[in-house]
Amino acid sequence: MFKIRLLSGLVTSRRVVAANGGLFKFLSNMADTSQNEQAANLLKRSNEENEVFQATKRAKSEGDNTEEERRYPKKKVILLMAYCGKGYYGMQRNPGNTQFRTIEDDLVAALIKSGCIPENHGDEMKKMSFQRCARTDKGVSAAGQVVSLKLRLIEDIVEKINEHLPPQIRILGLKRVTQGFNSKNNCDARTYSYLLPTVAFSHKGSDASDTASFRLDPETLQRVNLLFARYKGTHNFHNFTSQKTPKDPSARRYITEMSCGEPFILSDNEFAVIKVRGQSFMMHQIRKMIGLVIAVIKGYAEENVMDRSWEQEKVDVPKAPGLGLVLERVHFDRYNKRFGGDGLHERLEWDGEEEAIKAFKEAHIYPTIVETECQEGSMCSWMATLPIHDFHGTANGMQKKEDADSAKDSD
């Protein structure tokens, strides 16, 4: 009997324990569920608060620009620029470097002040898809430079940009382009001119300092143009820039036109304009092309030096002064053929701006070149260095060090 009661008690105890264990487990599960729900609610609340914060931040940011953005949405355009390069360290800007002022420094400042681009994009013009068609060196001018970028198309946009530019930099035209347009990549060719005193073509035995009395005879001009014509076609111009090896494919350039026009008188001195057109040009290439022809005409070098300059060996090629070089025009033939007649896009030509281009050159570019040449005599000073060049052998360190950035392709 005692054993039966004992066994009954044990069974009862186990049932109580089992029941209590289930209760404990149930209560524990309830607690875990409650904690999970609380954590989920806290996370949900945090996400909702973050979404509200971000929405408020966006609304505030958009609120500052909504009216202006809606009224003047950003559109892809090109700007036709003209500038006198004297006093500037070339076209391309170097953000953060205020010591060497460039054309683009003044252009970007004018775009911000006129309200065409946001102020916070001034140091990051990539956000505006900015691209120039050609880089120009220190002191080089342009009558037909083109840049592409996204702008707010405000009313009287060209006039308002020019209000914030110095007189020697002007925006002469604006055209809408396709969204993916890139002024550098879409450019098929560039045309440059070079204004120089004709005394540069005098023989080495004559008095080059007597610039006022020198006149270029027709026979010499004809020979000059025969030499320039030899540049036409595709050649390896590794000797006409720096840090290009003969086997570098990028040293091969295609020239379609090069000639010297009839002489004319400016400030009692005779000048002439050389025109050259090519797909693209490397740093200092045009100045060296002109420099080598001058050296041949003056009698310092034989004509065969031009043929040797396209071969593998390194040839000492002199570089004419940069003062007279002007970017005249850039050409978009392929773009015009594809989009110019679709009824939606404008042809990238500037016939309507020709008078403005001519007026700018006559008011700012030509007078500056002529006045500087007459005062400083940069051509005569450069001609005095021609005897130190070795035109018969290979270059052996006699060439002067090029600019620090001369490894980059440029126009």
C-alpha cells in the first residue's frame, strides 16, 4: 500500500513538474515574442523617422531650387567663344590653383554669377558635363573655340554671361545639342591661323631687326607654300611634340590644309597669316611645323630635314613663338550630317556669327599680337636662337625643356 501511494505521488509530482515546465516554456515564449515585437516596432519607427528626415531634407533642398529649376531646366548646349590669350596660362583650368589664371577660370566664374550653373558645381564641372573642344597653350588666342556643357537656359543668357566676363573674352553664340554630345570627341577637325611678321622668311644673312622695310617677294612666298604643302596627309609627327616615341600611334596626325596667305601691312610692318587644318594637333605641333619651315627658308636647314623628321630618328625641330597662334574654327561635319537635317537639331555652323567673330579679331586679337610683336620683338628674338639648333644630325639634348604638361595632347 505504501509503495502504491509512493508511486502515485511520484506520478503526480512529474505531472506537476511537466505542467509547470510547459507553463514556464509558454511564459518564456510569450516574453520572447513580446521582445521581438518591441524590437520590430522600434526598427520600423526608426526607419519611418529616417524616411521622414530624408524626405524633409530633400524637400528643403528642392524647395530652394524648385522654382528656378522648373523655370530654367538644365539643357545640353555648346558655346561659341572668342578670347585673346595674352595674360592667361592657356584655356584649361586647374581647380585650386589661383596663381596661374586660365580662360576657363573666368568662364566658370561668369557662368556662376549669371545663374547658369549652381555655385557648388564650380569646382566640379564634370557634373555639368563640361568639355572644351581644344586646349590652347599659354598666350594663344581663339576666335572660334567651342565648349559643351549643361546650362540653365535663362533669359538673355549670352548677354548675361558676357556681363561677367572681361572684354577680352566673349561668348558669341549658343546652340542646343544632343544629350550625349561631347565637343572634343565630336569634333572632326580644327583650323588654326598664325599671324607673323614676314621678316621671319628673310634670309639668315639679312638684317632681321629691320622689320619695317622688309617685304616678302612672290618667289619666296611660293617656296614657303610648297614647303607647307608637304605637311599635307598623314605623317608621324613625333618630332613635333615632346615625350612621344616614334612608335606611338597617337603621334600620327592627318593634315588637310596648310598655306601662307598674301602679305599685308599693319603698323608699318608687313605681316602674313598661315592657315592650317587637321583632325587634331599635339602640344606645340603647329608652332614646330612653322618653325621648321622658317629654318629651311632662312637657310639654316636643308629641305630633306622635313622627310627625316617623320622617320624614326630624333630630329631637332625649333618651336616658333606662341604669340601669333589663333584657334580659328572647329568642325563638326559628322554631327551635322547625322543630326543637322533631322528637323530637331541645329547644324553646328556659325554663319550668322561671322561678323561678330571678325569684329572680335580686329578689336582684340590682331591688335594685341601686332602691338606685342612690335614692342617685344618675340619673332626676331626667337630667330636669333636658330643657329644653335643641329639640323644635320639627331637631336642630342640641345632642345630646351618643354612645358611641364607637354606630355598631354593639345591643340
